[in-house]
Amino acid sequence: MSKIPKNLTDKDMLRDWVEEETMEDKFLQAEKAADARRRAQAGVEPPAELARAGFTPKLMEDLGKALTEMKLQLAVQGITQFTYQVKKDGASILITPKYRK
């Protein structure tokens, strides 16, 4: 058995010491990782693609062109403050401008 060196600083005494990982440490790490995954999944909003389900790029382009054309027609009439109102009428969907006063 070797002698214990005297007059060492705390840093010198703990220089070669390595803490062993216990089962408790492993469980805590796994719990933290699971909690982080749970928080990340809770904060994720559903993808925007769900809102456009069934819309092909061609259909989106046609809809955009029609809305732009309607906006230009309203601008020619002097109406610039409006929103769109969407109504479902049986198998048809109507998009009409709703004027702001």
C-alpha cells in the first residue's frame, strides 16, 4: 500500500478519478431522452400537406390563377379591402369575396 501524498489540491486529488456509470444514471438518461422526444413530437404541427390533401400541383396552379384573376377584377372596380369566404354547397365549393368596409 502506497503512502497518501500530502498537500495536494482538490484538482490534483481528483485528477485520475473517473465516476462509474450506475444503473440509475442509465435510467435517468433514457428518461430524459424519452421526455425530449415527447416534447419535440408535441410541439410539431401537422404538415401543411394534410390541408391540401388531394390537391395536385396543377389544381393548385389553376386555383391560384383564378383567385388572382378575381383579385384583379375587384381592383378594377376599386375594391381592395376584402377576404375570401368559402362555402360548401352539396358537391360544390364556392369561394366568394367578402368585402370589408
